[in-house]
Amino acid sequence: MLKNNYHTHMKYCNHAEGMVIDYVKEALRLGFLELGMSDHAPVLESFMSKEEYLNNYGYDTMKLSDVEDYLNQIKECQKKFSNIKIYSGFETEYLEEQKDFYLSLRKKVDYFNLGIHFFKDKNGNVLNCYTDLNYDNLDEYYLNAKKAIETKMYQAFVHPDLFMYGYKDKNGCHTFDEKCEEITRKIALLAIENNIYLEINANGLKYCKDKHDLNTWLYPYPKFWEIMKEYNVKIIVGADAHTIAALSNENVRLVYDFIKKSGINIEEKMVITNDFKC
Ligand SMILES: [Zn+2]
Ligand SMILES: [Zn+2]
């Protein structure tokens, strides 16, 4: 079971509960060795219309004015608790216009998770990954990930299979078609080339019809991870905790069962190499 988690949210992002210390105490109680704090980084309003900002959870990210408090709380916990390794981080979208802003944040923390919930396509339109992805635009999802990962700011690409949440094939049906397979293989190669981790996200299970029926899983999407087995890619499990209980809940257990049954090799620890922090 999970002993190191690098995907943790707090109340700063407006849709999670608890402060840094609450997660640290629970992680200690569970016997965790490492805990990475990765709340949703601010999305600057200036790069989107008000409507786009509202529709893409702009207000469900940390406020710029809370960044220092968040980082200070992590520092205090690092000082106070010596028997658990605590890392500072952010989960970010990748909007190219915000690159300098991301860089400024990246210098303040130990690592970044890339979590793409929305992005801009080549025409500047915002595509939402839960509702807007289909056969004709799935390449754009990959291209956004590629642009982000090639900045070398990221340690992990979390829920890389989130595109399967609402994907529509040529006929408008929710199937894992040849385009999904092509993108899956490209993501594997991208991760290997850039030496980053791909995350199997336990929190995604909250969206499926029946957690006990793999055929209903949206993400983690079983076929995506079956394909990943063919590659020498580094895979971790992330709780993506938005509540303290989610550090070790049924979703985490079911994801571990799936990994075991499928014979997927996972890394228990994420090696954090920090070339950015100053
Ligand atoms: Zn969240
Ligand atoms: Zn997350």
C-alpha cells in the first residue's frame, strides 16, 4: 500500500479540506515515509476571458496571495517533523503564456506535478479535458503535455489518462479507439525521453459508475495502463487527496488491487531531483 504520496491538496485551492499539518499528522499515523504537498497553483486570470476562467475552475486554484503562507506552513512542518520527508510542490496546468509565472513558482518548491484539466489549442481556444476532447482534437492534448514536459519543470504527469473521462470517438461514442492508443504510446515515449513519472490517480475512481467494475473506470483507464506495461516508464500511485481520509481510502486500495492483478510495475518512491529551486 501507499507509503509515499506526492499528490496532496489543501484548503487553499478552494475545493479541498485541511491544512498542511493535518495531512502530515495523518501521514505519520499511517506510517508514511514521504509526503509531497502539491496544491493547485494559481491560474492567472489575465490569460482567459472571464467566462473561460469560470468554466475551467479558475477559482478552484490557490490565490496568489496565499502562496507565501502555503510555503511557510510547509517549511514549519519540515522543521517540526523529522521522521517524515516533506516536499513542497504545486500541481499546475500548462498555459504557455504563464510560463514565466510557472518558472517563478518552480524556483520556490521542490517539484511540480503536471495535471492538465484544460488547455489552449492552436487557435487559442480553451479545451476542457472532461468535456471537450474527441478524435479530432486529442492530438492537442498530447501537444500541450509535450510543451509542458519539455520545459523540464515537471517531475510527474499526474492522471495522464484523464482524457478518457469524456473522450468521444469518430462516432461520438466513449471508446478507447486507435487515436487514444496512439496518444497513449506517445505519452509513454515522452515520459521516457524526459525522465518523468506517470501517475495512476486513485481519486479518479470517484467518477466511475461502479468502482468494483473495471469496465466503468474513466481514469485510471485500465487499457491505458495495460499499454504502459509495454514501456520502461516510471509509474507511481497518487492519492490526489482532497480530504485527509483520502490518503488511505478505498480508492487507493482498489487501485493497488488493479496494479497487482494487472502486473504493472510501480515505483514506491518518486526521486525528486531539484535543478530549479533557489
Ligand atoms: Zn483538485
Ligand atoms: Zn490534483
